[in-house]
Amino acid sequence: GENVEQHPSTLSVQEGDSAVIKCTYSDSASNYFPWYKQELGKRPQLIIDIRSNVGEKKDQRIAVTLNKTAKHFSLHITETQPEDSAVYFCAASIPDNFNKFYFGSGTKLNVKP
Amino acid sequence: EAQVTQNPRYLITVTGKKLTVTCSQNMNHEYMSWYRQDPGLGLRQIYYSMNVEVTDKGDVPEGYKVSRKEKRNFPLILESPSPNQTSLYFCASSLTSGSLADTQYFGPGTRLTVL
């Protein structure tokens, strides 16, 4: 099955700096890649997603890039703010596998004021 | 308001005492799933359901049961809970289960402690 690896496991940045979280996947059939943000004690919430027919997607300070050849995708957060501090999860989904999501192990982002 | 709800939110129980965690969604989603979240292990899928009366095992199904008698409900059953099932549980649902994946919406979570 699919294997999703996520790096780094923890990331500490200064407020205003950029943060980048990377994920690699193993199954080239994966075609949907969501990113979730989970604040302490809360549920994971979708922040951005990308499908395999697109190389990049942006939403204000958040962007996701996808490199299908290398089988990796990244989350970019610019101008980080303390409220960006959370755990971020990437996931990959294979179309022929009933919408099963394969999650990365998470990145704990700490934005220092 | 479109949402996924879970009950209870917190539960402390003892080994062997059967329990059920309910999950309900009001978005007419076909696909529902249960995950457990443990420190350092991320989200691991327990069971999923593609529609009414259609369920299948995820990655860590041992010790759990599910049922899908109605589209909106997907309860998680622990027939004989053990301490290694102490975890944070999330129910999730999404619109499609076919070839076009859609995002999954998560419930608020149920923190279970088995003594």
C-alpha cells in the first residue's frame, strides 16, 4: 500500500519567517493530497489540498506544491504568525482504494513571537 | 450547520466493559471512517464504510467493530476494551468514495481511557 513520510517532525520558526513541511509518497497512483492543521485538543481541519493534475495551489499565506515525478509535495506557509502554531498532517489518497487516506506522522510547528 | 458529531467526548472505562462511541454526520456523505491518534503515530485508520451496509477494515481493526445501518451514523464498538485501546478517536466523513477523492471532515474526537 501507500506509504507517506513527513519531515520534519518538529519545526520552530520566528514570527514572520516562512515554514516548509515536506511529504513523500510511494504509490504513483495517488492523486489527491490534502493538508490538515490540528490545534491542541482540536480536530484536524483541512487547510489546503491539491490534485495530481495541478502543480501548485495557493490560498493567501498558504501554498502547496506537488512534484509527481519525484513523488513529493510540500506545504509552504509565509509570514508565519503565532496562531499558525499547530500540528500539520499531510495525506495521500489513491483513487482505486475507496478514498483511503494515508497520513504522514505530523509536523509540530512552533511560531515564536 | 454541516458537521460530524461524536459522543461521548471523554470516556474512562475499565478493561472488558463493552462500549460504543457514536458518530453522526448531517452532510449526506457516503464515506465514513474511524481513526485513532496516538503520540508519534499520527492518524491510523481503524474501519471505514463506503455506504450503508458496506464496511471494511483499515490498518488497525483488531479489537473494534463497526456498523453502518443508516447513512448518517457509523458507531464504533469496543466489545472488550483493553488498556492498549486508550487513545484519541476521530470519526470522519466525505462526500465520495469513488475514484474522485474528496476531503474528509473530522468529528471533534473522543478521548478514551481504559484502566
